Amino acid sequence: MYILAMTAPDTTPPVISNVASSYDFNNGVEILTYSSSSGEINIWENQFGGWSNTDNLMTTGALRIRVGNVDEDPENEIVAASSYVKVWDYQDGSFVNTWNSSDTTNIRDVDIGDVDNDGSNEIVTALGQDTHSRIYKFNGTSYERMWISPWTETLYDFSVRIGDITNDNKIDFVYNDWNTILVYENQSGDFVNTYNITGAGNNDNIDIGDADNDNENELIFCGMDNKVHVVQWNGSGFDEVWDSGDMGAAVQDCAIGDVDGDNENEIVGGGGEMYVWEHQGGTTWNLAWNSTGYGSNDMKNINILDVDGDDKNEFTSGDGVVPGSWHIWGHVSGNTYTEEFADESYG
């Protein structure tokens, strides 16, 4: 199965599926997915007009896969939240598992970014089995823990995202913790929980980006209340300015990016179906498109990227009901999108 099915909070790692990401090794885009049946991260490349599984990396329970430069060399690494944090490096044409964390188990999520504003990226985790979150940093030869949350969090800390949410040109990180979104800022080398945002109850996922195309970031979140929410920084705190209304089923994931090639961002959501909302000005977004025929397939693990080299983004998703299914969706024209590719060969 290819989708992250975090629909019930507990301490057992949920069954997961597709965690599609871009990864450029051979002057092209790769897509990474996870197969819960084989315990492998599957790497896909677009070859001769079709997507082929070209490599597999053994792991256990990969709850989230990220791609980014975490060791200061010229190439990206693969970072997975799984039983531990795992890092793979691309060396001499193959992937090598170069590091595994060892100080907790069952990491639920991970993100990559420069949270200490020193010009190099760190790895930030959501909570582990011991209910603490962590930041790991490359020290020149390996990775070391540079921070651990001093408090015990709940067991509902599903997601973490990195971005400038307070629009002060400094990178923050944001946790999705059951009914609360927690914002952390770097203050004199320490990471402090400076703001809390009321969530929707059983929040599923969050994203940070310029949702209204005003050159300032918003926070979006979604969850079991069947809605996507948009939150804006007001200079001293956060205001929720919009929600999608009830979509009829839990919205399992949401992301911000330009998916129709107009150089303005849209909001993409996934749950029972896939959804695209267009910004209409001010604090209004309208539903421009939704897929049909998927019912309650828990479409999630959304990524927005140009996977086919046509200078226009597509969006990828996994599927929590159809075994082994992952999808590529693309813009056709106007408010029309189509499923460009689906694979159901890995369970």
C-alpha cells in the first residue's frame, strides 16, 4: 500500500504508501515511493515516455521521505522518517545508507531546512517513540543531535514543516500536534515555542507557502474536520482567514504550489478525492477542480514538482485504499486536470 494512513492516533506506526519526491541524479527527475509490503523505497525514473522502477532501498516503515542537501556536498541526500531517521547518499552511481539515528524509534515525520540560519541545512523530526522532537546536524563526518525538545509532547505530533511562517526572513519550524499547530523560532541559538494555533482536531498535515501570492507565506492545515484551513501572520500573531468548507471526507494532505502554469500558487488537497483551489483575491479561494471516482481513497502524500520537464508543475499523490497505487496529476487547460500516470504494481 502506498499511502500514509494516519487516520487514528496511536503509538503504532501506521501503514504507509507513496511518499513521492523529486530527486535529480542523472539530469532528470526521479520519484520516490515506499512499498509497505516489501519494506523498500522504490525509485522511479521517466524512461522513454514511461515511469520505470530503477532502484530499491531497503528500510522499515518509512513514514515520510524527504530529499535535500544535508551534508554540505554538491548533491542531495534521501532522508526518511522510519524506525529511525535514515540518510542515503548517492555515491559512484548508487545509493548508500550512510547514517541511522539511534536515540529513539518510530519517527513520524521529518523535514529539511536551515533552522539555525547558518547557511547549511538541518534535519528536523516530529516526535519519536519517546515523545520528543529532535534536530540533527552534519558535523563534517556524521550527524549529531543539536537539539531535543525539553518537554514531553503528546503522541499525536504527526507532521513537521520548515519555512518562514512569521515573514521575518528567518526560518521557523512548525509542528502539527493533534488540535494545535505549534510554531518554533530560533532565539539566540535555542528553539522556543513562540505561538500556538488552534487546529481542527486530529490535524493530518500542514504546509507553508505563499498561498495568496502576496510574497508573504501562509500556513495551511487539514484534517478530520474535512476541511483545508489558511492561517496568516498579522504582525503579532496568527489569524485563520479561510477554510474550504466540508469536503465530505477527511482532507488527508494539503500543499501550496503553482499547478496550472500561471505563475501563481494554488492550494492542492487530497482525501476522498484530489482538489485544487484557486486564489480569487483577498482571503478567498474557490474550488477550481476535483477528481471523481476515487470515493474515500485517502489520497495524500502530495508533492508539487515538474516531473516531465515541460516547465510546468504536476502534482503527485499516493492512495490509501488501492493497493500500491500512486498517481501523477497534470493541468490540461482552464480548470481541467487529468491523471497522467498511475502505478499499482507495488503493494
